[in-house]
Amino acid sequence: MLRALIGLAARTWFRLVRPMTLGVRVAVFDGEGRVMLVRHSYMPGWYLPGGGIERGETAIEAAVKEVREEAGLAIDPADLRLASIHANFVNFPGDHVLLYACHRFAPSDHLPNPREIAQWGFYPLDALPEGTSPGTRTRLQELAGAGAPDPHWITPA
């Protein structure tokens, strides 16, 4: 509970000092077509690895870093493909997400920090873990060819 409150406070402060944000998410697929998902320790649900792009960092650098930190995988920037761009205005009106796809990786020398990542693993697209976020499910359906990408990460109600 305390960890969730600290995470909420940090995100709120971040939104106040940076009114527009840009983040990345990466759909990493293994040779069997399964996708890497992570479950954070500070919020419920399963997500594609990703995070915010820091000052002085490119989107590609952020994608490579987040996959290494959250999933323990090394990916080559040349293997990343920009799949789609989305506004994520449900939680914050200035948030945008770049979605990358990657089909090649190697284990990295970095294991995810258990204080941030509670679980991670590869899952078949037809058997995603319970609690996979709606935005993640929708992006994976789009990547599988079930329609054009929605311009919103989560479609506003």
C-alpha cells in the first residue's frame, strides 16, 4: 500500500513539472510467437515493458533500456520496429506512447529489480494472464492484424 502511494505521489509530481510526456512500450515476441509481459510491484495488471523517455534520451534508447531493466532482455536497436503512436489521455491529457515491436533478443546481464517488477514472462497471445491491461490487449490485437491502430492507448469512454 505504501509503495502504491509513493508511486502515485511520484507520478503526480512528475506530471506537474513535465506537463507533456512521451513514453515507449515494446512488444517483444519470442520464436513461438509469445509476448513478454511484466507485472509491476506498484500497480495492478500486466503490461508490455516500457516507460518514460528521459531528457537527453532517444525513444529507441529508452525502449532498449526499459526492456533490459523490466524484462532482463537485450535487444538491438536495429531490430526495433515502430508499430504505432498513441495518445494516452485517460490518466493524463499530455501523455503519448510510442509502441515498438521486436522479434529478436538475447538474455541480458541484468535481472529486473523486484522492487519494481514483481513478475515477468512470455505468454501466448491467446492465453494472456488475468489482469492484462485493456490497452495492452488492444495493442496486441492490432499487432496481430485485427484492425488499424487506435490513436488512443485506451479509448476514452
